[in-house]
Amino acid sequence: MSKKCYRFFGGLLSAQENWLNKMAAMGYRLIRTEKLLYEFQKCSPGEVEYRIDFIAEKSAEKAKEYHDLLEELGYRVFFKNINLNYSVGKVHWRPWAEKGGRIASNATTFNRELLIVEKSRDGKPFELHTTYEDKAGYCANLRDPWFMLFVLFGVLGLVQRSALLLTLGAIALIPVFLYQIQILKFKQDAKTKEW
């Protein structure tokens, strides 16, 4: 018998990853995802562990290639949405994405912005981004959408002279700074720790 849970984490990737790992520690393994749904089946407590990967900047082809590569390496992989949107035919422009991923629709990576990656717990480290350069690049992918929100709210706030929009722009700067600090740390570590 399966256990169904309805949750929405939005852009809180760490919270989603922590929750999935707590479910795994209680003996539940993910078998299916939908917009709000996470469906689990019983397993041995701590049998599996999870990582979340943000892939919204990738084109549909590169996202599928990455998904397939992870499965070839022995992981179970699920696509997951980062937003709640129930419309059909929606198209999004992502100026921060790579060339093939700037236009997102239901046929590409729209509502498939995340990968949930499951690995059997074997005592070995489980990281999807292993080098400092990879980690810096991944943080840049997480930073760029927030920076675009800052620009959008800032411009609209100035044009419309809206304190609310300017405040929203300032709030969007918080994750930009946090990710930028991580990027600088990873770049420094790449210079000093990797050979």
C-alpha cells in the first residue's frame, strides 16, 4: 500500500530534499510525483537517500540527456515542478537559461524544473556536483532567476514609482547575495584546494 503526501516547496530546494530524506529515514521510498503529490511505498528505514537538482536553465534535450545519464549510473530520477501552474499551453521566457532553454513550455522544461535523484544508501558520498567549478556553476544557475526578478521588480518599481515593487526587488536580492557568496567561496576553494 502506498502513502500519499501533498506538499508544495516552491524554490525551497533544501527543505524539499530534507523532507524527502526524512521520509526515507522513516522507511518510505518515492515512487511517483505530480504537481503537489509525492507518493511513497514502504522500504527499510534509511535504505535510500535523495538529492534535488535545479535544471530549469537546460533545454529539453539536455534535461532529458542528464536525466537518462543519471538513470544509466543507477539512480532513480523523477522530474518535479518548482511552481504551481495548472494552465495548458503556457510559455515562459527564461532569459537566464542556456540558449535552448530560454523558451519553456509544457513540451519542454516548464513544470519539470527539478530532478529528484534517489540513490541506494551504501555509505558512499552522494553529490551531484562534485568539483568546485561544478558547484559554482550550479549556484550561478540558482542565482540567475533571482537576479532577473530583482531587475524586473526594480525596473517596474522605478517606472511606476511603487514602493511595493521596489521592496520585492530588494527581497529578491537576498538570495542573489547568498548564492554569490557561495560562488565566490567555491571559486576560491577551486584555486586553493583542487590540484
